[in-house]
Amino acid sequence: MTHAHHAESRVSRRGYIRVYAIPLLAIAGVSFAVYSVVSGSRPPEAQPPLEEPPRASYASFVAGSGLVEPASQNIAVGAHSPGVVTRVAVKAGDVVSAGDVLFTIDDRDAMAAVASAAATVELRRASLAVREAQAGVREADVEVAEREVARLAALPREESVPPARARVAQARAAADDARAQLERWEAVGDERAVSRDTITQRRFAADAARATLDQAEADLALLMAGAFGPDVEQARARVDSARAAARAARAEAEAARAEVGAAEAMLNAARVEVDRRTVRAPMGATVLQVNTRPGEFAPAGPMSTPLVVLGVTTPLVVRTDIDEHEAWRVVPGSPAEAFLRGNPRFKASLRFLRFEPYIIPKRSLTGDSTERVDTRVLQVLFTLDRVDFPVYVGQQMDVYIEAPRRDAPRPFADPSPPIVPESR
């Protein structure tokens, strides 16, 4: 009986769970779900702003987001040649002049190239000196050969003829005298008065005198005939040969001079490369950022983060993005005012500088869920002349530009002339 009683008790508890507990749990789950949906769809309560938003001084205006930048825009300074940075000569906030050193790149390899190029220049100059000397010798040989040809062409020399003729006259006189003495001795009929040996000697003397006359006359004829033709041709051939050698030597000298010029150009290029390892300021400006340190590798070419950023910060410029739907309302020369983002108590007057006449996609996003991200904007530049509060490059400002109302007539004519297609 006890066992039956326990079994009946268990059955009654299971029935109670099915009848009451499960429906109650279901009702509680549904109620929680409804509460969660209702509480989640309720709009959040608006939180009071940390600072009151700025209020424009104009009855009608166009608002835009402004970004403070240097008057020169940001100048991203990079390295001419890649290498390891050995020295950084500036820090952020320094004012530099054009040509001041910003940082240097390891130049040991470039200095070695300069030394090698300088040695090559000296070697080429020594070779040029040798070639110049050889060309001078060959040109001197030409002068000697030409003088020899001129000497042969000038024969006979006027001053050489009279002595030769005098020698002929002297030889003729001596021959006549010897012939006359021979005839006198031969005319003596008495053989006892003149010995045969004496007559023989006189005959030999007459023959010798005649031979001397013939030699003198032959020398005079040779002298009057001038230079020997083959000798002249040979001398002229020596002139041509000397001139050819001189031209070849001069060509070698010019080639050596060209090699000197090429070596000097290589030396200058090596020196320029050494100078390129020293990065200098391109203009007078303020150092805005220094993003490199000694020992770091500096690549050449454009970088997402420049090694050094410069800018002319006097005056500052506020680049303002105006929605393309509001761009037509902005009139050149309109007054404007800017407030520091997050603190409307800091207000500054702006002076119109220029339009950037090219609509670009909007880049400066506020993060608001209702903000359009496909907006294109017109950039208007204003000059921030004088402010009595700190303003830094890259800081955002809320800009308000006085503009006509939307229902007002067109404020100004299109400043750009119409585009007329060219006639072909």
C-alpha cells in the first residue's frame, strides 16, 4: 500500500508541472521578449552636448568643415637616394631657411665613388699630357720637313752663285796660264835648252788645270740646275708622312681630352651623389613633422608617411569643404568666420583667398550616422591672418561663410568662359 501511495504522488506532481508550470514559463518568456523589443526600439534619450554648437553671425550662410594648413601646403620632404639615416639636424617646430640641412644619408659608398672618379681623372689627365707632347713632336717634325722642302725649292741660292762663278773663272785662268806655259816650253827648238821632263811636267800641269776648270764648270751647272728632282719628291713624301703622323697624334690627344672630360663628368656626378645624400630644406619654412631617426632606413620616392614635413605657417590657411549642393551659393570674396572644433568661444575672422576649381570626393568625415559618404565637395581656401588663441596645422575648424538664401537670385555670373569647340 505504501508503494502504491508513492506512485500516485509522483503522477500528481507530473500533472501539476504540465498543467501549471510549463504555461507559466512560456508566459514569462513571451513577456520578457516583448519587453526587450519595446525597450530596444525606444529612441535613446538625447544627451546634452558637452559644448554648445557654434552660432554663425550671418543671417544666411553656408557651413563647411575646415582644415588648417600652411600657406605653402604641406611639403613632404623625401630622400633623393635610399639609405640609412646618419644624422637628423632638425626637430619639429624649428624654423629653417632654404638650403639648411634636414637630415643626412650614409654616404660612404658615394665618397668611395668620388675617390675612384678623382683617381681616374688624374690618370686621364696624365695620358692627355703624354698625347699632347707626342702631338707636339709630330707637328715639329712637319715643320722640319716643310723647311727642307722649301730649302730644296729655293735652290740655287742667290748668294751661292757668285762664288761658284768665281771658282770657274779662277780655274779657267789657271788652265789658260798652264796651257800658255806649255806652249812656250814646246816652242823652244833646242832640246838641250829644255829637258823632256820639264815639258812633260808642264803638260801634266795644263791637263790638271783643265780638269779643275771642268770640275768648277760642272759644279756651277749643278748649282744652277737647282735641287735634284728625286730629292724634292722624297722631301715632300717626308712632309706628307709627318703630317699624317701629326694628325694621328692630334686625334689621339683629342680622344684623350674627351676621356678627361668624361672622367670629370663622372667625378661631378659622384660629387652630386654625395651632395644628394644631404637632404636640405627647399625653402624657408617651419618643420611640422620629423618621422625619421638616425639608424632608420630612408627609402627614396613617395611615402605614406613623409620623412620630414615642412610648411610656411605665416599665414595659416583654412581649407574648407563645401557640399557640392551648396557650392553655387558661395560668392568669391564673401566674409567668413571659423570656430575651433569643440570650443565655439574661440572664433576667428577669415579672408577669402581662392577656390580650388575642382570638385573632389569628401574626405573629412565626422562619423555621424546620418552623414552622406558619397558627397563631393568644393574646396574654398581662406586666410587665417591673426588669432588670439592657439591654432595648429591639421586642426579642424567649423567654418561659416556668408551666402545668399536659397530662394535668392543667382548671386554672380559664371566666372569661367564658355567652352567653344574648335572647328576642324
